[in-house]
Amino acid sequence: MKRFVKYLALFALPLLALLLVGEWLVRQYPNSYRYKTEWMDAHADTVQTLLMGASHIYYAIIPDSLAPNTFNLSNVSQLYEYDWFLLQRYGDRLKNLRNMVVVIDDCSPFDAPMEQLPEDWYRCIYYRLYMGYDKHPLWSRYAFELSSSPTFQRKLMPALRYALTRKATIDCDSLGFGTAFATPEHFDSVAMQRESDIAIERHRCKDWTLVDNNRDYLFKIAQWCQQHQVRLVLITTPMWQGFYSKIGQRQLDVMHDLAQQCVEQYGATYHDYMRDPRFQGTDFHDGDHLSRQGAEKFTRILKEEVGGF
């Protein structure tokens, strides 16, 4: 038995060492979460307009085209819970903040906690490791890149190349705008509708009690803005007509009701561009996300029509 344990240890220790080295390498590889944390740590007191929310803002508003001293602090699938955490983290340093732009869309009021999302739970790891959100213990599954085997394996070789060359790219520009969605050369309405139908089903609310939790976080953000005399601008970004035409009406009613409550109770402004006919074809990367071309157009529209940035 002792011999077996000895041989097992001799086998396991090198494997454990390799895994630990892999974990260290992947943690060193640049990513948008670490970049945005480091940027805000250095520049939060200069920000006058802060963009918050999930991918609909991440890929929709280009900070340096909107106004000086604007930063996009959004990330893919970023829930109101995480917006609120980031606002708490940096709130005391946002001395020059005048505007906060927050997305409200067909899924943000209905999102389950990220830990319950099979396709997104691993993003909790990034907020724990790179943004300092200590919701989960240091030794939990949410504190190790290794915990998500598919994403860990996908990052390992790029991380190794980065360790050797110190060259890497991240999916956002210097002011936090998401750069992964280029402008497509052609528009395929059949493929767009097929992908939209899948996304609509994924976003469809299946538990209406989730609204209460998301409403609470949104209202905390709105109340903070009111107390600090910061203009809260709620935005529903453009969607392709084949997408928005299939969203359930009850879901849209709840979305609009939440936005209206923020307007009435906390002095927010709300601007709904979901059905804006100015956005067509190659303005979209997919049914509910703008392409680079669409983001450039949308940023110009916000600057001209909403103004005050």
C-alpha cells in the first residue's frame, strides 16, 4: 500500500506542477477584465462619462467618438449585479463623473445569477481574479482558470506564446470598446434569422421571479446616480427587425416598465433605439449586436440626439 501511494504521488506531483504552471500562464495573459481594472485604477478620477452593462453596450458605443473622458466599463454578459459592484469599487474616485450610460434590453431584467448560467458561469472567475469581486471564497471553483476546462484549454497556447513573445491582443480598444465584431462584407438574412431564433430562445424569460433581483441592482445604480447628481442614461440598442419582432411582448413590457420607473423615481432619461429603421444589414454583427459600422453610426446618433456628453 505504501509503495502504491508513493508511485501515485510520483505520478501526481509532476501533473499538479504542470497544472499550476498552466494556471499561472493563463492568469498572466492579457484580457479585457484585467485591462479595465488597471485602467480604472489609474484613471477613474478623469472619467466624465461611464458606459456600463453587457455586450449590447460593449460592442455598441465607441468612447473616443462619443466624448472626451469616456470609458466603456462593460463586458460580455455583465449583469446589473456586476455593474453595481464596479460602481461601488470606483464610486469614491469618480469625482468628475457627469453621465452614466447603462443598457436595458430584452434580457438584462431577466438574467439569472451568472453562477446558474451554463454558458456563462465561468465569467464569475474573471470578476473574482481580475476585478476583485470577492463574492466567492478564494478556494472556490470561481477562483481558478482551471475550473473551466474548455476556456482554460483555449487560452493555454496563446498564453504560452505571450510568455515567450510578450505579444498579445485583447478584444477591446484602449477605452474599453469591444473590437471583436468587424463589419461583415455581405448580409445574409437567412443566416441572420436562424441565429436570431436561437438567441431569442436563449434570452426568453423562464423564471419571472428573477426580475426582482435585477430590478434591485438597477435601482441601486439609479439611486447612486441621483444622490451624486450624475445623469443616468438608459439605452436600448438597435436590433435587427427579424430579432425584435419575435421577442415576447410581456418581456418588452417589463423592460419598458423598469426603464420608466427609473425615469419617474430617479430622474433618469430613457432612449429606445431597438426598432430604429436607420440600422439595416451590415450595421449588425448578429440579430441583437451591432457591427463596427453600426457602432460608429450609433455613437454618432447618441452624440447628436441624446447629447450632453
